[in-house]
Amino acid sequence: MSGVPRASETAMPDTAAKTDQIPVTVLTGYLGAGKTTLLNRILTEQHGRKYAVVINEFGELGVDNDLVVDSDEEVFEMNNGCICCTVRGDLIRIVGGLMKRPGRFDGIIIETTGLANPAPVAQTFFVDETVRTRTRLDAIVTVVDAKNLPARLADSHEAADQIAFADVIVLNKTDLASAEELAEVERRVREINPFATIHRATRGDVPVTALLDQGAFDLERVLAHTPDFLDDDAHEHNEDVASMSFEVTRPIDPERFNAWIGALLAAEGQNLLRTKGILAYPGEDRRFAFQAVHMMADGDFVGPWKEGAPRHSRIVFIGRNLNRPQLRRGFESCQVKE
Amino acid sequence: MSQAASADHLLETRGVQRTLGAFVVAAAFDRTGTAAFALGDGSLQLLHGSEWRSVAAHDGAVLALTADPAGPGFVSGGDDGRLMRTARDGTVAEIARFGMKWVEHVAGFADGKSAVLACAVGKQVHLFDGAGVALKTLAHPSTVSGLAFDARGKRIAASHYNGASLWFVASKSDNPRLLEWKGSHTAIAISPDGDSVVTAMQENALHGWRLSDGQHMRMSGYPGKTRSLSFTRSGKWLATSGAESIVLWPFTGGGPMGKAPTELAGAAEVICTAVACHPQMEAVAAGFADGVVLVADIASGRLLPVAGPGRGPVSALGWSADGARLAFGTETGFAAVVDFSRT
């Protein structure tokens, strides 16, 4: 597997190079949730900004934009030993092609099919060197039909996966749901994904500033939205997607952490949809940010700890069949000895 | 003389150069010796002698370029979904259009008698005769990522997910020989003797098939992806990009299996981004991420510097048919033709 980072090899990211990277927004959501309506809304509101839009041929509605790329979603398995490591081959090709056009795009927006699992898109940004250097995954935006979400969660894996991977969730068609239904839907969404920012909407009326330029995959912002600590054990050991977070007070030994997380992702990577952590290493004034999509992991030092604030390390898992005691013991054992 | 000056000596004394301002996607010579550079802004820049001509060929980026197999001029594919023919005088004519799908690869073959033209659009390869009349369409299981005719123009190979397909151009039946290997294959080459097909893979490795006995060949160890691969004229060597040197795999005496490749022109931290084997001699032109262009003589390992660093990562290389001139271009829009012939 590529990528469980080693603390000794990391360096501060090259900020100059980063600003040249074109932000990519992934727009996902179940059939009929209102993805294309939202997409057209983004495009009409963005006067003077240039976007390349990648759609698939099964799109229900037309997309009004100068540059629309029609692509077949091609999910390719990688020969790198991880069974769950897949990439979107079409995106690698399309990004390579778009980079040849002169003049900068302000961004690329990728609309996935309703049944798409967002993991291959996200993993493409970890795996492919060209995609990694030329673009950055800005955010995964998931559009959810507020009225029909409970039914979708009951009858498909994909609906939960799309919420689990989201950085921003647009709870759409809220005019069709009652206040109680909305509260319940938000609770279900939070249970699956405590990080995502939720926006309520009708016909996709969310300000564009809440969707684009989120920097949600920046390590700096990995835990910007501090999730509530839920001590709700109701969803352990079952097929539902759930999230769990853990916090420890003593510094983390980088070698132990690398060994533990490497083995954990190798063994449980298929069940672990997303993992995010902020770690305090001994004698290090900067925070170490860690994130993973299934088995693909990435990490780097980000800004310093706040002066005077406690340097507590935390990690959050979103996935299926999470074993709370085992995860807690594992994370706790990564601390330096007392 | 400073080092930079000596590295640019050939470019300055024997070159015609220009800053074109857009990504140079490909460079090629037609049969009369006119050079063309295909650009990301949709234009072809033709160079005849020292005279430049800009031709608006595509509405979008040009993605692929080849010499017109039917006569003087060029054929190009673009992200506007069109396959275009450009004459030396700059006249442009559409051969075919494919809607929203990109025309990502083109290839041509000509011998004295006939000409065949191929382009890849999504999962399909379309074949045309020299006049641009559609001959047939070859369907693949996934998007075609590379195209190559064999040296006699009898067969065409297309790389795609999980392997490659090898078709007889003139065959009435539409069944390819499937060359299978799991994974994403991203470029393809056929050896001059027609017995080896090699693809570049997503995992920074090459895969090859020896057609006569079905032997698989694995060539790995690249720090980056191989985008460019080219057999020498004799077929003894396969030159490849993707490492901090020109990596040459030996295809003699049983093939590259179990052998170490020859590495030429190694430079720490600078990836070789393009290679093009000389059409007559056992030599290879190579371009690097720092803009360096050189020609390496394989037997002696001698290096001939063509251009020094600083003009952008080399993205296109092409030899004239007689091997006297080399065209190269960079991602940042620098283009040049250098003449090696004795004067």
C-alpha cells in the first residue's frame, strides 16, 4: 500500500505549488436528489469564473456550461495489493487532457452518477501523481433528498456511502418534509458523518460560497469542524455506517501510530470509509494531521498547537462494523509510555 | 563559455525556435519535412524551413497529432470531438466528428500502395482509408488509452483497462486477439518485428506480451508513470520515460526478463518526460522535466546536448523521417526544430 506517512519524511507543504492546483468539487447524491439542479445553480451564479464540468452520459438534465466533458465512469482496480483500492480511470485521463488547455480554470466540478460510490473518486487524488500535482480535491458535496433519505438508506449501500464521504451535505427538497422529518433526517446524517457541514435547501438554493473553495481535504482543515463526541453505542457491530471518535491526552509515538494505523487500514480498510486524526507528537509544536480513504492514507504537519490549549490527540473513524473497544485500545496504546 | 550556453549550443546554432504560449501536446514531421506542433489552444503551428504558420484546427485543445498517411500534411484529434486534416498551406478539413467525446489518439500508416488512419474516441477505434472514408469501427471493453500500428501496417494495437487488443486491419471478422493483464494500461508500443507488444501501466510499470509464445514481461521500478515508450529501429531496445534517466530495456536474447535495463543521461531528481527513438540509428532523443533535451547514442552512451534547462517540462518530441531533424516542445509553450545534418 502506498502512503501511511512516516513522520520523519514529512515536510511542510509547498504553499506556492499548492496555489497552482486547481480545486475539484465532487457532486454526488442519489438519483432524483437534485444534483443537476444544484450544478446548474452553481454555474449560473458563477459569473466570470470558468469551470470545467465532468458529467456522465446518463445525466437527466442538460448542463449549461461552456466546457462540459462527457465521461463514462470507469472504476479501475489498482495492482498495489489493496483490494479496495480503486481509481476513476476516466478522471485521470480527463484531468490530463484539461491541463493542456491554456488559461486557468477556476475549478473542475465532477458530477457522479446516482449509484456511484465516492471512494474511487477520492482515492484517485491519493494515487495518481498527475492528478495529485495538478489538482486538489476541494470537497465532496452530497445532495440528499430530505423526504426520501430514510427509504434510500434502507434499500441501498450507496446512499450511506455518499453521506459518509461528504464534506458538505445539501439537505434538499426540505419543503416536502415536515419539521419532525427534517430533524430525524439530520440526526441520521450526523450519526453517519459528524464532520460534514449540513445546509438545508429547496431546489438547491445554497450559496455557492458554501459549496466551492471549502478546502475540506486540506490536512489543515481535517478536523476544523470538531464533531460532537457521541458515546452512543447503538450502532456497533452492524452493517450501518457509523462514526466513532477517540481522544487521548498523552503524546502519540509516531512509530507506534504508524504501525498500528498501517495494520488497521490493511486489515479493516474495506470497512473504514474515512479516517481523520490530529496528533500531538512528543516535542513537536506543530499538529500532525492524518486522513485516509479506505486504505489510502496521507499525513503532514499543519499549523502549531494553540498556545496554552491542551495538546490532545484525536482520531475519528467513519465506517461499517466498527469495534469501539478495539479501536479505543489501539489508539490508546499509541501514546508514549508514562 | 558557461555551461548553460554550451547546453544550448545546438539549439542556438542549428535551431529554429519560438515561444508559442500554449502547452505543446505533440510534434511531428510530415513526409515533405514540414514540422507541426499541436497545441493546447487548439492550433497547429506549422514550420516550413524557418517560416511559421498558425492554423486554427480545433475548438479546444489538440490531444493527438500524426503525419497524414495519405500525403503531405497532418491529422489531429481534439477535445472538440473532431478529427481534422491540415494541409501544409494551412487548409483545414474535417474528416469526422464524434460529438462530446474526445478524440484522444491518432495513428497513421502508409506504404507505397495504401494509407490507413486510426483514431481512438472513448471505447472505440475508428479506421479510415487515405481519402478519409470510414472503413470500420473496433469496439473495446473500456476507453482506449493508446494506439499503435505494427511496422507493416497489418495490425493495430489498442491499450485499455485489463490489457490490450490486437486487430488485423484488413480482417473481415471483428475479433481481436486479447492480450490480458489486470490493471489500467495507459500507453502502447509494438516492436518493429511485430512480436512484442508493450504497455505502460498506472502503477509505474510496463507490461509486455511476446506474441509468438504468449510470454508475459514485467518491467517495473519506475519512480513515475511512463508516458512515452519507443522501440529503436532495430528493435533491440525499448526506450522509456518515467525515471530519472532514459531507461532502455533490452529486447534481444530472450527479452528483458531477468535483465537490468540500461540507463542513460541520469540526472538526480529530474524525471525523463519524453523519448523518441531515431528512425535510422540506434539513438534516442529524450526530454526532461527541467527542459533539457538531448540525444543519446545507445552503444557508446555518448550524449549530445540539444537544449539546456529552463524552458518548461518537455512534452513533445518527434524526428523527421530521415532522422536529420528533431522537433521538441514543452508544457509552457516553447517549441523548436534542430537540424543535425551536415552543412
